[in-house]
Amino acid sequence: MTSLSGDSENGGSATEPQSLVCARCGTRAQSPQPTWTFSVENGTRHYICDTCSRENLRAIEGRLDSAWW
């Protein structure tokens, strides 16, 4: 089972929901959103909202190796 950092699997006190912030525009969400993009760069988690993901899709695709196509 995977849990977010700070989650307790031992029945300890409940923690507040993790607030997510878009790394590009600063939009906030109270919990993981199914339409947001998630990446790990240099060991740091980055969340990108669905609007920013759509607006930058061509740039994201342009950085993929040709083997992906």
C-alpha cells in the first residue's frame, strides 16, 4: 500500500489533507485531482493543474524521445 508522507498506517491521529499547488500557476487543490499531472524532478514532487497541462501539452510532447512515437 502506498501512502502520502505524513499519513499514519498505525491508527495514529489523522492528519490534515495534503494541499496541492500547481507548480506553474499556483492554483490550489485540497486533495489529489485525477486530471492533474504529477512528476518527480530531481527528487522533488511537482503537480501541474489540468489547465496548465493542456496549455503546455505540445512542449511536453516535444521533449519526448522519438522512441515514444
